[in-house]
Amino acid sequence: MPFRSLSRLTHTQAVFLMVAVTLMWSIAGVVSRQLESAARFEVTFWRSAFTTLSLLIILPWWRAADRSAGFIPDDREQDILERHWGVLARSRAFWISGVCWSVMFTAFMLALSFTTVANVLIIMSVGPLFTALVARVTLGQRLALRTWLAILAAGAGIVYMYGSQFLNAFGDPSVNTSGLVAGSLVALCVPVAGAINWTVVQRGQTHGEKIDLVPSVLLGGVLSSLMTLPLALPFAATGSDLAWLGLLGLVQLAIPCALAVVCARSLKAPEVSLLALLEVIFGILLAWVGAGEAPGTEVLTGGALVIGALMLNELLGWRSRTGTPRIQTVDKQTQ
């Protein structure tokens, strides 16, 4: 079974695989710029639908490999949905996580339809800092001074980036300021939902509940598809559009999200957070090269401050936390 070898990754293999994951995540912006006729909600619907279809096929094989490797128990008394797709119908945390994924799926594609790829990705990059703040409020986790400083620096970078764009927009009537505002606010939903998602998962784990994040992604795809279907009608996507959106569903979401879970078994949490920042860099470069969407000076300057603050925070945290635990995503069977 091809998935079985993924359960025995070395640290180096996990690092390279996580880099590949971020590269797959980053294609959304450049691919969305290739679409011909699909409108905002239709784009979101088809991407979520193709993600759902992909995971419905992939997950049974994946979970069979995990059972064989001992990552999840081989309980034949589980119902069909739980055994083959990991659906935890009785878990409130599972449903909350699925709702968060659906918000992230929907908000991300909608934001790309309003503003530039660079703006969306830079706003999304502050997710780890939002997660730290949410964990501070809900779980009582203390924030290190370096994290507070990173939050202030990242905030300053975002204020500079958007302040400069708004000032330029006021002097140029051709600039769509409403799109910039709408896209920014919608994009902000992604790191907020992500912060809630990771906090719910972490809280569930502290209470002995292990949540497999990949089935939560499946639930998110289902909910996002159902929410956007009425708004997506009547369909206008061409055959080429459907091919691009199918690529996003399979290659940009289903496969990398599953692989990220595998990487998290071999990498520590700060390593995952640090490597995930590559999505911002890859995404901006791909949109620049593949769609001619060159980021402005204010975006590059403000974005560099945001990414620099995040990287420095993660690097300092990595060095200061010896023995930092890995992200737990599935319950490894007790031998």
C-alpha cells in the first residue's frame, strides 16, 4: 500500500515533504487567475466539492494504512463513517473543527476574488500569532515577550502595507478601494478560523480527545460546498475552469492537507509553523511569474516585516523550547 511508507518518514524526509506541501498550497492564487467564467461563489463551491470528492476516495485507503502502521486502533465495531472516513459524529470538537475548515475554504477563495494574492497570503500568515492570542484567552497559556513583540511588529507591517495602499488609492480613482477593504476583511476570517480550529483541537487533546484533522478537512469541504451551492447557481464555469478547480481540490487541498498531517508526526510544532510560512513566499512568486500580478513596494516592505517577525518568533521559540512536542493529529495505538 503506497501510504504505508509515509508512516516511517525520517526528519529530513518530513522537512522536504513539508516544503512540497507548502508549494502545493501556494498554487491557489496563480490558478485562480487562469479561470475564464467561474464567478466568486462558484469557484469556492467547485474547489470544495472536488476536495470532498478527493478525500472520499483517498481517506479509506489512508486510514487502512494508518491502522496497519498502528497509528489508529483497528476497531471493527466502529460504524462505517468512522472506520473508513474518520467521521466522529459524537465529537463536538470534530464538528467545530469542520466548521472552521469550511470558513477557511470559503473565505480564502472569496478574498482572492476581491484583492491581490499577496494581500491575502500576508494576512493569512499571521495565523500563528492569532492562535497564540486565542490560546491565551481561552486556555490561559502565557505568551512570551518575543511573541508579544512579534504581534506588534506584524501589526505594524500590516498597517504600513494597507495604509500605503489606501493612501495611493485615494489619489488614483481607478483603484478599487472597496475591493481592497472587502478582500482584506474576508481574508482576515481565514487566520481567525484557523486560530479557533487549532485551539479547539489542542483543548480536545488536553482532555484526552484525539482529533484526526484530515476527516475534519473532509467535513469542512462538505459544509463549504453546501453553503456556497445556492449562491453559485447558475453555473457558468467552462470545461477549462472545472479542470483548474479540480486541480485545486485535489492538489492544492486534499493531498497537501493529508501530507501535512503525516509531516506533523515527525516534525515539532515550531518547525511546522516555520515551514508553513513558505506558502506566502511561494504564492506571491507564482502569482507574479504565472499571472503577472507583481506586488507593489508597500506590499513587499510591509510583508517582509510581517514574515520577518513571524520567522524570528518561531526561530527563537524553536531554540528556547527543547523537547517541544510534536503536533498530535491521530491517536497512536497502544501496543
